[in-house]
Amino acid sequence: MADEQQLALLKQGVDAWNHWRQQFPEIQPNLIGADLQGSDLGAVNFARANLHQVNLSGANLMGADLWQANLGGANLSGAYLSETDFSEADLTEADLSEAYLFEANLSRVNLNGANLQGVYLGKADLSGAYLIEANLREVDLRGANLIGTNLSDADLSHANLIGADMQGTELRRANLSHANLIGARLLKTNFEDANLTDCLIYGVSCWGVNLDGANQTNLLVNPPGEPAIAADNLEVAQFVYLLQQHKKIRQVLDTSPSQLVLILGHFTLDFHQELLNAIQAELRQRFYLPVVVDLEESPNQDLVDTITSLASRSRFILVDLTVAETLLPALEKLVQVLPLVPIQPLAQMAVGGEKILNGISAYPSVLPIHQYNTVEEAIANLAEKAIAPAETKAKELNTPFFPSPV
């Protein structure tokens, strides 16, 4: 229970409270379980205070001092906490959902099991903090300091981590699916067994990371608004981006194919996204690394060159021609400059794929088109009528293959 005299003093205002704290710094305030919902407590001195299970939802604590405070199980949902000092505080299992913590100091804080869903933590300092099993779904951590932060088993799905410093961050078994990592600094970051599915990784700085057991499915290389390029490996994704941005790298790299399979098409519609997912799953089972280039519009010359560089290092190429006009410039170049890389076209019956391929179907690297009526039909026949023929053609054209170890 809260100390009633201290609670009465606090209700006199922040100035009176802070004056008392200055007079008696040795006293550790006791406000356990107090209901301070919606209170205006800007710049209040709660250092070392016992605020266990206190209700501060919707309160204003801008610039407050909560150094080493006990806020275990506290309710801070929707609170305004900009520039607040929580350093070394205990916020175990606290509720901070939808709170605003711009430039807050959370260094070495204990947030294990806390609820931070939808929290704004732009430029906040969480260095050395503990957020094990914390809920950070949809959290905004733009420009945040996460150096040495422990986020093991935390839920960071759909989190915004643009420009975050994640040097030495512990993310073992964390869920980062659909997280935005644009421009994040990943130095000795531990992603062991983490889920990185559908992460946006444009411009990341990645050195010495641990990706053992991590799910790296569909990492998106390009920024929003540009043609979507995706890969299933962080290092491969960075390589793809370098190919796209730096012509000199494309010029000096050898053209020895690897276990990459290039997938070209326009997969925005749910129908084609389902097919793409099936293609990727089948390729992964066969130890390939699928790289997807999603072309909504006809590619410019730089993107055509990037596609060509990727194709030159691919075992074979799968092309969905349902939206064929966006793919023809790249296809025409591929069949001319890469005669030993098989191209397996796919298309819905209504598209008339054979007519589209008239200009390139004579090339030996171009396989007969696999046409389908429904996505279910396409998926059911995918292995037999698309991937297997491409593998056979690759062997025929003497394209080497370096499978991943089982």
C-alpha cells in the first residue's frame, strides 16, 4: 500500500514533492499501487521510488527522474514519457502500450515480459536493457540505441527499426517478421533462431552477425516504391543490392552459377502471391536459394543489368508471364547473353504465353511454357512441369550446382 502522507504531498504538486525530496534524499518514497492515472507529473523526482503496480496510464511524466525506480507491473499505457530517465529502473511486466518515449533514457532497464506494443521509442536509449519475452509488436524504434540490449524471445513483428543501432544486440529466438530494418546497424548482432521473415533490409550495415537457425525467408532488398527484390539470406540480399547499385562490382564478378534460382514476375495479386510462395517453398526443399524480382513496371537499364548479373549466377530462371509486358526487356537480354542458363516460363492459359515467347522460344535455353488455369493446378504440377524440366535442362547445358548441406 502507498504511504498516505507521501501520496497527499504528491497531490500538492510536483514542486512541493521535489522540494521534499531535496530536503530528505535518504527517504525512499513508497507509492505502491497508487492510482495516478492522467496526473501531470512532468519533471517529478521519482528516483529510487517504489512504484510497484502504480497506475500512471495517460499521465504526463515528461523529463521525470525514475532512476532505479521500482515500476514492476505498473500501468504506463498511453503515458507521455518523452526525455524521461528510466535508467536502471525495474519495469518487469509493466504495461507501456501506446506510450510516448521519444529520447527517453532506458539504459540498463529491466523490461522483461513488459508490454510495449505500439510504443514510440524514437531515438530512445535502450543500451544494455533487458527486454526478454517483451511485447514490442508494432513498436517504433527509429534511431534508437539498442547496443548490447537483450531482446531474446521478444516479439518485434512489424516493428520500425529504421536507423537503429543494434551493435551486439541479443535477438535470439526473437520474432522480427515484417520488421523495418532500413539503415539499421547490425554489428555482431545475434539473430540465432530468430524469425526475419519479410523484413525490409534496404541499406543495412551488416558485419559479423550470427544467423544460425534464423528464418530469413523473403528479405526485401529495395526501398518501398521500387521494384521488389527479395532473397532468403541476409548476405545474399546484401550482395543483390550491391549488384544493383554498383556497376563495377557487376563487371568484375565472375559468372559461375551457384545454388541461386532467379524468379521473375509480378506477384502483387493474392493469386500470384500464393503461387510465388509455393515456388519458393519447393525450391527451398531442394536446397536452392530463391531470389525474387517482382516487376510491376518495365525495368530500367540498371535493373535489367542487375537481373542479368543475378541470372548469370543462377542454376535456372523461373518466369511467370501473366503480366508479360514488364518482363520482356529482361528476358530478351537474358536469352541473348546467357545461353547456358535455362529459362522456364509459366503463364495462365488466358494470357497466351506461347505467342508472347515467339521472339525467344527458338533459343535452346528456353523451355516449353508451363500453362495453367488455376493457382491450385499450377501448384499441383509445379515440381513435375516447371522445376524438374528446368533442372534437367540445367544438367543438359552443363550448369554446375553446389547444393547446401543437409
